[in-house]
Amino acid sequence: MYCTIRLHFPELFDWMREVDDCRKKASDYELAAHLTACLTMFLFKAGSRNQYNRYREDIQFQKNYKRLFGFTVPHGDSVQNVMALLDVSQIEQLKHKMVEVLLQRKTFHGSRHRGRWFRIAVDASGAGSYDHPRDGQCLTRTSKSGKTTYFHSVLEARLVTPNGFSISIATEWIENPEGGEYDKQDCERKGFARLAATLKKDYPRLPMLILADGLYPYEGFFAICKASQWAFCVTFKDGNLPAVWGEAMGLQVLQSQNTRREVCRRPDGNTVVQVFQWVTGVDYQGHALNWLECEETIESTKTGASAKNPSTTRFVHITDLSVNAANIADTSHTGRLRWKIENEGFNTLKNGGYGMEHQYARKSYCALKNYFQFMQMAHLIHQLMTLNTRFQEGFMTAKNHPTLKSLWLDLVAAMQWVELDGQELERINGTRRQFRFAD
């Protein structure tokens, strides 16, 4: 973890010192100490401010923390007071600087689609649900029984790669106006228009391939991508855009030669049969679309009672990328990588020790947003730490290797029971290292 931060983000703590000090009273801690504390709460996967305070009370933890990060450990309540005052945009800019460093170093260039496009998955997720109006910007949902639920929802754009990365590059909160006066609640489609503007401002020349679910095939989405010079490959459900479905089915008869079959035998013994079909030249309000379908059948090679019946799943996407026999399989697989924003993204943040749905801030909406950004930064550092080839080949393939969950328990235990050698940390800091990631 220390090597990862020092190698990829040697200026991280200097960036923190550039954040405007929002505090109105004098403090024994510099602002960067509070920002680092918030980041480390997620780096060590404390899961709550209460657990973070328990770590803080350990004398050995305090000593090791000071050696690693150069700061003493502030109390969690003090961190909360700062999070409630910080300018949200400045904290998101910290995350943006980290992503910019990785893009400038071409960390993800080997994972680009067709050697050009960075895969950017877009999706929304709940960030907390309440039985009372937590703040004026909560969204609401009323059940048939009349019960009203209040919740916060966040829309994320994440850079995803086939080798496991799912990195937040922009965030847009789906929220009602502060005044509480509105005709309709905010929604994901409205949020995407704002998110797209942020993406274009922060990454004006980045070639993006937008991956999204079945909510996004609509004219406004196509227009935004075209104006931004982005490509897209989105899930296309039955019932979406009936005119497009009708034309695609009509052209399929005329393009019956557009089919390909692939067979793959997995190491687990199962055989995967994929049948691809595609249709090109579908017109929708001036947008040229291509339709593609993959029927995937998994056949078990086992015999007897343990054998499973073959299961078939159908995946349909539409894209503005060119599609042919040579690239149909890769294009279909790329469309399916949208799942990484849910699996390696939201699911990991909710169930992987980060506590995305935990109420780190029970009242302050500003603090909730700032905690979320620091959570993304910690998640980014963890991915760089665990997805590099040295870690994967030297640790995760070892016999009886621990799980990542147990590894973090060991890390905290080491902070509490082992005295870190300051000279060794200096030696590590002065040693040139190279982290490689599988393509």
C-alpha cells in the first residue's frame, strides 16, 4: 500500500495541502491531516467512524500511522466536522488529479477497445435509504401501501477494463433542488446530461466508449455522444425503441450472412458456445446504429447426477461502432463489461468493507458527498495495489493464500502489533519500482 501511493501519487499529500481551509476555528491539525485521516479510514476499511476511532486509540497504530503518512491521527468527530464544511468540488478534483496521473502514464492504454477507446461504464446506485427525510435533497419513493422511503442516489462514470479495473472518473448526484420546489424529481437521464458535461470538461480529448444499461437507448443519449465525439455500446432490451427493433428485424433477413459461431472450453470443464448475429445500417432519427446479439450456451461436460442442463443467455446491444465478423465477439464482450460498474464497482463498495451505504454522516449532505469521494480514492489505490502482476503472481497464486478480506484484517493487525521500521520505509521510498498490469 505504501509503495502504491508513493509510486503512483507521490504528490498526493501536497495536493491535499492545496485544498482551501474551510475551518472557522484554529486547530492542532493541519487540514491535510484530516483529509488523510478520511482517506485512511477507507484504506484500512474501518467501515465506520466508530471503528476508525478504535484503531486511533491503539498506541502502536498511532506510531505506525505517523511513520506511513507523516501525520498524527485526528479524532473521527473532528474529521466529520471538516467533511461537513469542505467544498465538494475540490475533493472531487483530488480524485481527478489521481486519474489524470494514471492516464498520463498510460496505465490503461493496453486495455483500450480496438486500440483507441477507453471503456467508460455509466450507471446509478443507491447511496443510502432512510425512513425519514434526511435532508431536503432526498429522492422519495412511495409504495402501494402508502409508505414513503427517502434515499440518495449517485450516478457514476467509471473506467472499466477487462483485467478488473473499475475506477471512478466522474460523479453526479441525483438530487432534488435545495428549495424543495419542483414539478418532477431528478432522475438518471437528467443526471447523465450533467455527468456528460463534467466528463467533457475534465477529459476533453479522451476517446470514450460509453457502456450503459437498457435505460440509455434514447435520442438524447445518442445526441450527447455524437456531440461529444464519443462512441457507445449499450444494452438493448425488448421493447426499447420499437422503430429500431422493427428495422433491425427487417434488415436481419437481408443480412442473414452476418453470423458467427465460437466454441470455448473453459478450465472448469464447461463448454461455452456463442452464436453472434448482427445488423448494420439501422437509422434512427439521423443516428446510424448497428444491432448485435449473442446467444451464449454453457454446456456441462460432467456426467451423472452432478451434470447440469445447458443454460442459454441472450445479450443484445446497439452501437455506433462498425461491426463485422472480425470484431463482433470483442464488441459484444465489451458491451457486457458494463457489469463491472455493478460488480467490481458498486457491489465492492457496498459489500467489500467500504460501507458505501453506511451513514458516515447522519445529517450533513455535504459530508456524505465528501466521504463518497474519499471512498473512491481508497478503492482506486486498492485496485492498483492488488491488480498488478507482482501481487497477483506472487501472492494470490500462492498455496493457501488468504482472501483479500483476511488480508485487510492482517494489515490492521500489523499496524497494531508490529513496529514499522522508519529506515526501511525510507529505503522503499527511494527505490525505483515498476508496477505492471495484465492487458
